[in-house]
Amino acid sequence: MNEMKLSKRLATVAGYIPKDAVFADIGSDHAYLPCYSILQGIAKAAIAGEITDGPFISAKKQVKKCELSDVISVRQGDGLSVIEEGDSIDCITIAGMGGGLIKRILEEGSTKLSGVKRLVLQPNIHAIYIRQWMMENGWQLIDEDIIEEDNKIYEILVAEKGNSMLPYQTYSIEANLLLGPILAKKKSVVFQNKWTQECNHWRTIVKQLEQAGHTYENNEKFKELSNQIQLVEEVLQA
């Protein structure tokens, strides 16, 4: 992977960045996504944000190598703190983190979101936390994608300011939050494989809990997993 050829995961994220956007890529690592987006004529300017020294230095080197220092600002800081007043950011990308961490970044940086028109988020796990945050904070999912790369499955969530209720209410709110309302509607092969595997894993745990004896913790976990299995079956069998 480099600034001219992204991984399938990051290329999918890049595909949802609006044309001529000024965007902030949080957790930019080598700044491949900002460099690629500028070089491909997708975005016109970007901020590459990193919190740790190593990736921050790598990003600065990458931007310099691509001769893009005039349009990509590499900044070190936690989450959205790298966005400054006057940056005119209209899109934020956050890729390769857990859903819980992405949610925290959005919550702690909420004051930086006022002028932002689009969020493109790629959680490695727990996308449900992001969908819950969107529903509670006036962001509407406008698209979702799911891909498989190197035997790993990734979800991409795209949101814009609007009605906070999840669109495509084909299934229950619980099912929409867990599986993704748009992904559940598309029901791709990758989507079906992901949730079939998850259900099989949960069923194994449920059997182990049944054999482990009744404690409060076991009973609560049993109810939680049984409910999740039911939600997934509701969608997969529809």
C-alpha cells in the first residue's frame, strides 16, 4: 500500500469523501489516505491527525515525499483536537479503530463538528456504538458498506447531518443498530457471511454458559447473546 494504491479498506473509505472536500483524517498513520485523495483529485486539502510520535513522523515524511505540504497539514494531537478554528473542514474520516474509540473521539470533539457535512467512519469492531451515537446526536446514515480483505471484514459508515432516526426501518431498531439498516437491506454475501459466523460463535458461548451453571453474570450474558442471535436471524431469514 502507498499513496497511489490504497488497501481495499481505505480505497472504500476514499470513495465516500465528497468531491473537492477539505477533510480531516484522524489516526492517519502514514497519511496515505490524504495523499491519495489529493493526488486522485478527490479532495482539495486535508489534515492528517496523529496522536503518537512514530505515525506522526511517518505522516510528515510521506506528505513531504509527495510534495503536498501546501495542501496537507500534518498535526499531532488527540482526536479532533487537531482541527483548528478556520480550517473549514467539511468531512472527517476515521478508519481502523474500534467503534468505542471512534465514538469517544466524536463525543470529546463534538464542538469541532458544527461545520462538518459528512462523516466517513470505518470501525474494526463494535459499529453499533457509532450508530447509537449518530441516532442520539442528529447524524443520519446515508450509506453503509461492508468488505472483506485479507480474511477480515470491515464496515464503513457514512453519515450526514439530518434526521437522527435511522433510515430504512425494515427491521427493529435493535436489529438496525447491531447489523446496520442499510447493510441489512442490501444483505450482501459478505454481510451474510459475517453474521452467520458471529451467530455460530455466539451459539457456542451460549452452550458453554448453559453448562457453566447459573450465576448472575452467566444469566445476563446468556440473555444478551440469545437476543443478539434472534436479531440476526430476524434479518438473515427475512
